[in-house]
Amino acid sequence: MKILFLDVVHEILAQRLKTHGFECVDGTNWDRAKCLENIADFDGIVIRSRIKIDAELLSAANELKFIARSGAGMENIDEDFAQERNIICFNAPEGNRNAVAEHALGMILSLFNKLCRADSEVRKGIWERENNRGIELDGKIVGIIGFGNNGSAFAKKLRGFDVEVLAYDKYKSGFSNDFIKACQMSEIFEKADVISFHIPQNEETIYMGNRSFFDSFRNNIYVINLSRGKIIQTAALVDALKKEKVLGACLDVLEFESSSFENIFNDSNSAELDYLLHSDKVIFSPHVGGWTKESYFKLSNVLADKILSTFA
């Protein structure tokens, strides 16, 4: 089989495929036009996010048997059209779920303990203790929205804390145990102090975090988003922060990201983004929640397992 690598991934994937006789072609510098011109020659594609695999591209891929996405989200692939053409779509959420979970925990602890601000102040010679007094995660009720690979991994990390975990997943049930309670969103709205999004971006979930969503919480809450930027409507989050319905936010992703995460700070990304950037109630990271040295290897190794188990 002939495999086109459109993005840079860990070398273990190509190494393992070559061991089983696969031909691996470096297309990491190819533009869309070159892909359209040559895609008919390939049996498989390996991608991250650089090029959108849409119906036009898939229509030209006459021999394509699979698409392997090095990551969890599949929003840059037309999965329905791929299924119509019997093209298998692989992703690798197992590869970065631990990285996402650790990052989520790190962000909320940093926010609660004002570590970013305190670090910046000390570096400037400011030794301010009272204004950097933190709060504790223990005793809080944490609502996890989406209980797949990432949501369940985050719940596992929370076991070391004296917290109550409520989890909602529209498509799963029966995952309650002595630490996690599966519930409906109504219970999370009623009880949660912290919420963490771990859901894919699709027509159902875009702008799930809108004004109505935030207004539905009985408590004032903290928000963590390591899923996709468009899960939260920025204007609604800013409004909730101003009203102190949201007391703080941990954002690894932003609404204004493009598929390749570029040009986020351009002209038109508005006063809402500017408000977030200047708020000490918000901490950011540049969409690196699943981006560790370990996950870089694991993502490719998981894809190799899935491809070889199907096609070797």
C-alpha cells in the first residue's frame, strides 16, 4: 500500500508501516493543488490539520482506503462522504488523553492558585501575598461534559482530590462508579462549581457554551475548555465573566482558531478576545493540551496499531 503523509508525525508510524511493506511518501510540503493532482495514486493518507479532507479531495482519491488523523478531532475530514466511499477513518484519542487530562488539571490548579500572575509579579520584584491568596480544588463539584477518552482520563486525575465528579455524555451511559456519577446536564447546572468540556466539534456542539448555557448554572462557576474553540461562544463567556457568573476560565483553545491554528490575533477578532487577553481571571495555552513528548510518540504508535490490524 502507498501512504501519503501530509503532516509531520512521529517517525514510529512510517517505520512500522515500512516494516510491513507499506510505501510512505512525504507530502508535508504539498499544497492542496498538488494533493488533488496526485491523490489518486494513494491507498492511505496521514494528516493532522494542515489540509481539509473534503468531498472534492476524496472524489479524486479513487484508490483511497483509509485516512489516519494524528489526534482526536475529526472536524477537518468529511467523514460522511468518506463512509459513502468505504474509506475508513482512524483517529488516535488514546494517544493524547493522558496529556489532555494532566493539562486540564494543571490549568485549573494554576488558575485557583494564581500561579501565572504570582510568577510574573515576583519576576518584577513584587512580593504580594494577600492578593495572590488561592482557593482549593478540594470540596468542589466538577462537571465533566463528554466522557470519552479525554473526559474519562480527566476524571481519573481528579481521584487524588476530595471532589465530587459529575459526568454527562449524550451518547454513553452506565459509567458511574464509586467516584464518578453519570448524570444529565440538569444536575450539572444545579450543582457544579467547575465544568470541563471534552466533546468533539460538530453541528450539535458548536456554541454549546452560549449565554443560555452559562445562565443555567445555579452556582458561579469555573470553566475549562481543552476540546475545540467553537464549543464556547466568546461573547457569551465574556458576558458571563463580567457578570461573575463565570469566575475564571482555562482556555487551551479559542473560537477564532483556523484549522491550522494561524492568524488568531488578526484584526477582526474583536473586543471579546481583547477582554480575555487582559483578564487575570483567564489563563491560556496555545492548543497544546495533548501536545507532550510522550503523546507525540503515542499518537503515531496508536495509528500504526489500527492501520496494521486492519490492512497488514
